Amino acid sequence: MSRHDVVPELDRRRLPPGPKLPYALQTLLVWQCTGPFMRYCRRRYGPTFTIHAYPGEASVYVTATDDLKAVFTADPDVLHAGEANTILGPVLGRRSILLADEEEHLRRRRLR
């Protein structure tokens, strides 16, 4: 399965800009040269950019303070961080709060 099978054509065109480098090269840069690569992407593409690297298919990086605040205060019915973090399940455990969304996430937060 290629990344194009996972991210539909219409959605890929709506993602923020990012490097057009091959998936394998972007993966190498993310994992081996994280800081310099992220700084390059921010300078080149602005405060919000898309990277195609393992383990995800397409990851949107948000770096502007106001945009980050909007993400963290967004309606939980719209943004599903738990769904996006599924890849971390084997590391975090399937009951991790980082893998929960909506009511389940709120319920787990109240337990802390």
C-alpha cells in the first residue's frame, strides 16, 4: 500500500505545502536530522507544513503559537488526536489517554 492509497487525492491537494522529496528521504531526514530538517521546512514552507515520513503517511506540522492554541482548544468532535496517535498504541498501551477521543478522552482526564 502506498501513501497515496491512504491519503485520497482531494485531501492531499488540501494539505499545507511541504517537501516534494521521496518518502524514504523525508523519513531519513525526520529521524536522523530532525531539528535542521524542521527548521528548513519552516523557513521554506511557513509555520504550517506537511511531511510524508514513516510511521505516518502525511503529518501536518503546526508551529505558530496562535495555530497551536487553536488546535489544542478545537472542538474534540472535529479533531481526533487519539485516532492520529494509533501508531503509538504498542508503545503507550491501548488504554493510554493519548489514544482516546471525545467522551472517552474527557472521562480518562477526569480520572487523573
